[in-house]
Amino acid sequence: MSKEPAPPIVRTEIVEFSFDGRKFSGHQGETVAVALLRQGIIQLRDAPNTPAARGMFCVMGICQECVIEINGKRKEACRVPISSGLIIDKVKY
Amino acid sequence: MNFKFDIAIIGGGIMGCETALRLTEGGMRVVVLEQGDIGQGASGVNAGTLSMQIKRVKLMPYAIKGHAIWEKLGEIIGFHKTGGYTLAFNDREAELLKERMMLKKEAGANISFVSLNQLKEKEPNLANKVVAASYCPDDGYANSSLTGYYYRTRMENAGINYVEKFKVTNIRQTSDGYEVSSGENLIIAKRVLLACGGWMKDVAAMIGEELPIRARINTVSVTERAPKLMSTVIGHATGLLTMKQKPNGTVLIGGGWQGKGTPEEGRGTVATDSLIPNLQLAKYAVPKLSNVRIVRSWTGFEANVPDFYPLAGALPNKENLYVLGCVRGGYTIGPYISRLMGDFILGEEPEMPLFDPSRSFESA
Amino acid sequence: MYDATIIGSGPAGANAALEAHDLGLKVLIVDEQRDAGGQIWRVKSKSILSAPSTEASIKGDALRERLKQSSIEVKFETRVWHIDKNEEKNWIINLVSKDGSHSVLSKALIIATGAQERVIPVQGWTLPGVVGLAGATALFKEHMMVPGKSTVVAGSGPLVFFVASEVIRLGGSVAAVVSINGFSDWIKALPAMVLNPKLLWQGIKWIGDLYLKRVPLYWRHGIRSFEGLGHVVGVNVRKANKKWYLRHDPNIFIAADSVCYGHGLMPSIEASRLAGAVHTYEPALGGWVPFTDENGRTTVPYLYVCGDNAGILGAQAAPHRGRLAAYAMVEDLNETLPEDLLAKRKAEKKLLKWASIFGKAATGLSILQPGAGGLISKQTEVCRCEGINRLEIEKEVKTGALSPNAVKSGTRCGMGPCGGRFCSESMALITEQATGKTRAEIGLPTARPPLRPVAMDEIAKDLNYDDLPIPGVSPL
Ligand SMILES: Cc1cc2nc3c(=O)[nH]c(=O)nc-3n(C[C@H](O)[C@@H](O)[C@H](O)COP(=O)(O)OP(=O)(O)OC[C@H]3O[C@@H](n4cnc5c(N)ncnc54)[C@H](O)[C@@H]3O)c2cc1C
Ligand SMILES: Cc1cc2nc3c(=O)[nH]c(=O)nc-3n(C[C@H](O)[C@H](O)[C@H](O)COP(=O)(O)OP(=O)(O)OC[C@H]3O[C@@H](n4cnc5c(N)ncnc54)[C@H](O)[C@@H]3O)c2cc1C
Ligand code: FES
């Protein structure tokens, strides 16, 4: 969604991963949050006490607003890189 | 002399505050002196377990009464009666469990032994390694974080004077009362109650009382919200694990593992080499905890005398000087034993006996 | 056992490490990022194979290269989660990485954890699409990404203009720049800024560029609220006065799908607090800072701090502070400092002094003004983790909860996974307004581990049950 300046930014190859049951793609090694942002997905989870959506906020691994789940483990989407076939779930509780 | 206060209570934890409330009911003018904030000592940072299975045999009747007081308060202090299991992971522990729980049962706790099938049904996430378990339907927990809020509000409503950030540095006996001071600030009262939790030894020493007190520093940890992993309070035969999941999904893990520091030095610190086995044991009991993240570990102080029974009564060498502390399981027992203490100071016969601080302290 | 462990490999920590290493110490440097550089020279993501270089990337690459050339031991993608001491008074530094948790021992410890941003909550700030102002720079530097198609950049200090210019450089579009500082604040800071003509020129260029590109620039305006359902769709802006009070004018609505929003930086002091150092409140340095001598020695033996976590003085000051801390440490470990280092120390101090004047002027633009607390409306969620709003905090304060620990206990504000890193500032602001107490009197909540959430199986490896160190059975 966000415009990229013309080359010379060269990125790694595109890989596929899934988030919350949907397929997405991104550059191998970029963070989950950034790969999703590129495709317009900024709602990463719901707030703990309300159904309000939350997304990446501090971008440095502190606020914990961006947490997602990989293999049942909570990870910061702003820090975890994507790789081919990675299955990412939304935090459910 | 005309005293503004009939009694100065040093320490604004459960013991100090609840006694203050009783004494006020009984007509006394009370002042509570607290070095920090009301209910931010052990009373506000403990694990909140209200378990009969971890109470000492002789203290069981007190624990039952204390539990009933918290139960009546219900939501205000986050009370939940969930039942609780105590686990044994090998034959030696099973033996220990049997022996101990029988005695506790005789002392009045509603404890039974359960089959592993029953256990599995109720707590499917427990490890298969359990070899024996006991159960008490009365076990549960409350939210100790709310202690400060609760007692502040009650003391406000009862019109009790309490002074925060008043660290008692000196106590002096006068001809007919006491001068309690914090630096320049002085409060005069006819009586003094020492209810200073883990700090008791040093405060008692200010008035010349040498009590054989040792401070302990317990560790508690909490996880972030997790899927449902347990519905009861989980304990361990040795007492080295208490664990429960709060309605919001967070899991609180305690068990009396020791941190570092002394009450004089500040709030104490978490020791890596006792935090890790504490968490290992928790994970051993509920393997699914593996994936859950710890968000905070902390410590709190409590005091013990060599026989691990409370100090609750009048100190022998001086008139009108009282002590209440060193209560093992004091979050559970606190509200009740404090009321007894209040009755005693008011000159009434307490419903159950207190624990004479001038006894000889043989190790239990 | 290391002579020295350094937490953080930004310009402060990396330079401390390089200096200590050159002086013959056995040094370990730990950082949670994948390479050195810190916030200012943040390393690019692995997903970027090549890209045009910027000043930051060139300086960062140079620093990374120097570290690589040295034989300093580095542990990247490794987080410090707890700091403890053993009986011999050596530091136990608990780390967690992909391989789980382990600890290292060190005689001395330098904390160089940098800064964290301050964001004053206003209605709607939790909407997806709203990111921190400093946080946004991580998107630019690490990923060369912009936060959306159309971005509002708002808040205080120089970062506002840097972020706006980066959005444009990377192909995004800036819907508006909303600076709570007035142009006159900048004029006031000018004499100090002149000391660093290069940075000043950079600043002027950023602002000039925005005018050229006809980006609406709202001087001395603040954000009243964010609008949107599920994601941000725009901001409501109002004119402010010098003290950051918003006027009761009608809102100016600016549509945007992303907002970068923040109010300067605060020292990241959790690690130095955990290590037991005394801290004091110094608004001119960004808030609470460890109490130190001019070399970065804290109140705890063999504990040093350098860089923005010791007070926000910026990247220019950081290397000097790093080297000074290294000298102090070497001096303490060897009980002496050779003549030539005394001279070097003197030179570093002089350079630091100049850099600090500039750094302080920049930090000065973000010193909270009296109106700051008033930006937080009653219903605004202050604690994002636990969903606690201003009203709940005020109520708790009214019942007599006068310290951060007491408010936290009563409300859960600050008890969530971020450990209060974003709300304790606001909680203190609200308490300040409600009680009239000063920030120094209000104090801080107790520092507790872990410094970042850590999974149970990372801390607690599988147990061989018979190895459990059972200290004895509780009395019957
Ligand atoms: C998000 C952000 C963006 C910034 N962007 C700019 C900018 O664009 N321009 C500018 O002039 N200034 C910027 N700053 C200011 C910044 O603080 C610089 O002044 C400079 O980076 C300070 O250098 P430092 O070495 O003190 O700290 P930093 O560069 O911040 O380095 C600290 C390092 O410590 C590491 N760390 C912290 N805690 C832990 C832990 N528990 N375990 C392991 N590692 C840890 C971090 O990963 C980081 O690499 C920014 C600050 C922040 C917070
Ligand atoms: C970490 C931990 C976990 C625990 N878990 C449980 C549990 O799960 N279940 C259970 O039943 N019990 C538990 N306990 C025990 C229970 O918390 C305590 O027995 C009980 O809270 C003690 O209450 P108190 O009022 O005596 O002490 P405190 O609550 O510590 O109050 C003493 C007060 O005195 C103040 N004070 C001290 N010195 C001075 C001075 N010089 N001047 C002024 N004020 C002073 C202190 O600041 C403090 O607020 C636990 C204890 C700890 C530490
Ligand atoms: S955005 Fe704050 S932790 Fe990821």
C-alpha cells in the first residue's frame, strides 16, 4: 500500500506466510509488522479488555502492542522476521 | 497526661490496619504510622493464596476464621473460592503429603485425597508426573494488590488517623506513655502496637526489645494473560509452589523462594538462582506454561521467630506495649488475628488464644 | 567472567566497549538489535540487500565495522532481562536469546540502553496507524518504509521535522506537521544550536523543504484527539499556547491514514534502577536519570551509565559519554588511570560539554509544559496494556493513593506486559495535577525484572526433578 521510492532499494525475495488464516507475502527477513503494513494490515490484535483493535506502536519491542503468536508463543511483530511458510496467529486472549 | 491518641500503631499492613479498625470500634483513638504507603508491605505484594492446605496445623482455626472474613468481603478484595490441589511428584512427597494433610484435616480443614483421574478431570493441564494429590474445596485466593485501597478506604470511613511516609526512627517510653518519632516529627500516645511486618526486629529494638526475629524475602511472579491453564489453586507438598490463574488470565506463581536484600535496605531484589527453580517447578506442574511470558517478578518481606508461630500479645518488660506479627500465612490469618489483638488491647477476652511474645522460642 | 559488560551498542555503549577493549579489558557487549548502531544508527533489516546510503547508515556501518575488527565479544539479538549480583559482588547479567536464557558474570557493568519515547496519551491514541514519533524512525532506518499513504507528524522537538522529511524522502506524503513548539521556541534554542552548524543547517533544510513542498505546518498546535474506528482516519488539531494548553477553539480536522506522534525522549532507566542506582528527576535531561559523577559513575560500585539513558543529550554527546564511562571503569578496576588517559579524559570532557549544549537545547523543546497533563482527557486510555483511563487513576488518587506503587496496585495501571514503560509517565502527570505534588515527590514505581517479557521456557529450562534445589519443607 505505501509507495516505495524507485530503486535502488533492493530487497530480498518475496516469500509467503499466513496471518490469522490468510495468506500474505513479504520480503524474506523483514519483520511481520512491516510485511503486513506493506499490505495494508495494521490491526494486529484486539485490546485485552475491549474489542478495540491495536497495532504496532513503539516499533522497538517495548510496548507489546504488536504481539502475535507463532507456534503458540507470543512474539513482537515489530521484531520477528518472516520466512517462507511461517504461520502467524492473532493473539486470542 | 491527656493523650491525643490512646494508641499509636506502627505499620500500615493488614495487622496494623485491621487492629486499628477493631480498636476504633472499641472506642479508642488510634493513629496508624506507616513508613511508605498503606498496604504496600507484605500485605500488598503477597501471592494472595487463601489455602487451608498450606496453613500450619496449630494455626488452622485462625486461618478458617480469617478466610471467612475475606470471603464475606468478596469482590472488593477480589476473593475467589476455587478449591485447591496440593501435588506430590514422587513417593517421598506423597508420604509427606499424606502425613501432613491428615493432621491438617484433624485440625479442621476440609481436606481430602483425590484420585489421579479426578484430578485430571478437574485440571487437565497438570503434568502426568503427579503421583498423589490432596484437595480442599475452601482454598482460593484474593487480590492482595487491593489491600492498600481496601484499608485506606475503611480507615477513612472510620475516621482513623493514618500518616503515610512516617518512618518511625525512635520510640521512647515516658512516665505514662510513649513518644514515637520520625526524625523531627513526634507523636505521643498512651500505648504502642508494633505491627511492622518484616521490619519488626529493628523497630522493636528501638524500644529495647530484643526479639529473635529473622526476616524472609519471598518471591512472586506473574505472567501475561494466558489461555485457561488451571481453575484451582495449585500447591506442592513441600509448600514450594503456589499457583493460580486470575479471571483476567494472568498466572501468579509463588512458593516462598527467597530473594535478596534486607528490610533495612529497601524493597529487596529478585535472586536469579531462586527465581529460576521456582518457575521450573511451576512449569513442571503445568507444562503448558512453557509458552507463557513472565512479565514481572517481585519480592516482599515477612518475619519469623524460630518456632514459626506468631508474636501476638503484650511485651513483658513495658506497660502498654504490644506486638503483632510473624504470622505465617498472615494474609489469610491477618484479619482475624488482628481482631483478636484488638480485643486483647481493649481488655476483652479474645475468642481464641493469642501467642505470647515472651514465650521461649524452641524451634518447632 | 568478563571485566566489563556493556548493555547497548548505540554510539554510547559501542564507544565505551571499544575504549575499554583498547585499554586491555575483557569486554562483552550485548544488544537486542541484530547489530550495533543503536537508535540513531539503527542497522538495516536483513531484507534490504542494498539501498542508497544516508549519513546515519554510513556512520552506523563504520561503527559496526570497527566492532567487527576488534576482538570484542558481542551478543546481538540478545536481551538483558535481569541484573543481579552474586556473593562476590560480581554482576550476574541474565540474557535471553533464540537459544533461551543464560547468564554471564562481570566485574563491572556499563549501562547504555539509550532512550525511550514519551507519548502523551490523548483520545484515540491506541488506534492502529498511530505510531510513536521516534518509533517511526525505526521504520525508516531499518525497513525504509513509511507508516502509510498519508501521514500526520505531530508532537514536540526536532524529531517532528526529521520524521516529516524522512516520510517524504521515502516516497510517502505528509498530510500535515503539527508542532506543539512555536517557531519562537526554535528561535530561543538557536544560540545553542548554532554550536553545531551542521545539525542546525540540517534542521533548517528539513523545515525549508516542508515549506517548499507546501506541507501544512501547524506551529504551536496540539492534537486533541485521533479519529477512527479500527484504524486512524485523521486527527483533530487545536491551537495551543506556550504552556501547551489547547485553546477551546473548534477542532481542525486533518485526514490521514497514519500518524507519527510523540513528545521527546526519556532516559531508559529500567536497567540502572534494577541494578540499584539512585535516580533523580531532571526535566532538562528528559526526566528521571541515574545520579552520577561527571564520568558516569553511579551510586553503585562498578556500575556506570552513558548515553541517553543517563540523560537525553543526543547522539553527538553519546560517544564522549561512552569513553568517559570506560575511563572511569578502568580507573576503578585498576585503581589508577595512566597519565595519557587523564589527558584524554580532559579532552573528552571538553567535547562533551560542547555537544551537551546542543543536546540540551534539543531536549529543552520537549520539556513538559504545565498544560501537558491537560491533554489527557478523562476517558483517554492511559495504560494501553490494561485499558485504564484517566478517570480511574484520578479516582484512585482521590482515595489516598499518592505514590505510583499505590496507584498501580489499586488500578492495575502499569501491571501489563510493557511493565508501565508507557503509562507511568502519564500516571505521574495525572497524580501531579490531582495532588499538586512535584514529580520528584511522586517518585517512581519499584523497578522489577524482567526488563522485557520472557517466556517461561526461556527462563526455566526443563527440570530434572531430582535436581530441584529444595531448601527444606515448610514447618507443619
Ligand atoms: C526510537 C528512537 C529513535 C531515535 N531516532 C533518532 C534520530 O533519528 N535522530 C537522532 O538524532 N536521535 C534519535 N534518537 C535519540 C537517540 O537516543 C540518540 O540520541 C542516540 O541513539 C543515543 O545513543 P545511545 O548510545 O545513548 O543509545 P541508543 O542508540 O538508543 O542505544 C541503546 C541500545 O541499547 C539496546 N538495549 C536497550 N535495552 C536493552 C536490553 N534490555 N537488552 C539488550 N539491549 C538493550 C538497544 O537495542 C539499543 O541498541 C532516537 C531515540 C529513540 C528511542
Ligand atoms: C511475597 C510474599 C508472599 C506471601 N504470600 C502469602 C500467601 O499467599 N498467603 C498468605 O496467607 N500469606 C502470604 N504471605 C504472608 C503475608 O503477606 C504476611 O504475613 C502479612 O501480609 C503480614 O502483614 P503485616 O501487616 O504484619 O506486615 P506488612 O504488610 O509488611 O506491614 C508492615 C508495615 O509496617 C511498615 N513499617 C515497617 N517499619 C516501619 C517503621 N519503622 N515506621 C513505620 N512503618 C513501618 C511497613 O512499611 C509495612 O507497610 C506472603 C508474604 C510475602 C512477603
Ligand atoms: S510495536 Fe511496540 S513492541 Fe512492537
